Amino acid sequence: MPAAIPLKISEASVASNLQEVKAKLQGSDRQIAIDFSSVSRIDAHAVRELKEIALFAEEREVTVHIHGANVEVYKVLKLLALTSRFTFSG
């Protein structure tokens, strides 16, 4: 399996960073690894972007791995039934 494309998400610009992830997904046939270790919370804009990322990844059969998501971020994703669309690690 090819190496994942790593993408770091910053606290200051979560939604715009996630838009960049979507752009990478459109041209990818590989794995995407999103590093959330610098993010303490996500807002509605970020949630919308994550929903779109999940859809794009599913359509293109690209694995999206989320690394470093804290408990609060994970809870939001779980509440919105998005945790099954991504893989997670510490």
C-alpha cells in the first residue's frame, strides 16, 4: 500500500486546512493522513468539510486516517456518525 499523504491541521484555520485536504483527495489514489494534534475543537464549518472529505474518500476509495484528535473532536465526530468513515490513532 502506498505511503499516506500527510496533512497537518492548525488550530487557527481548521476549515481552510480541511478544504486543502479535499483538494488533495480529488487527485489521490492513496491514503490521506490528517494530523489533528494541534486542534482542540472543531466548529460547524470544519464539520461540514469533514463530511465532504468522508464522502469524497468513500467515492474514491481513499483511506483517511486521523491522527491526534482529542476527546472533544472525537466526540463531535462520533455524535455525527463520522467515526466509521475514518481510521484513528493517538
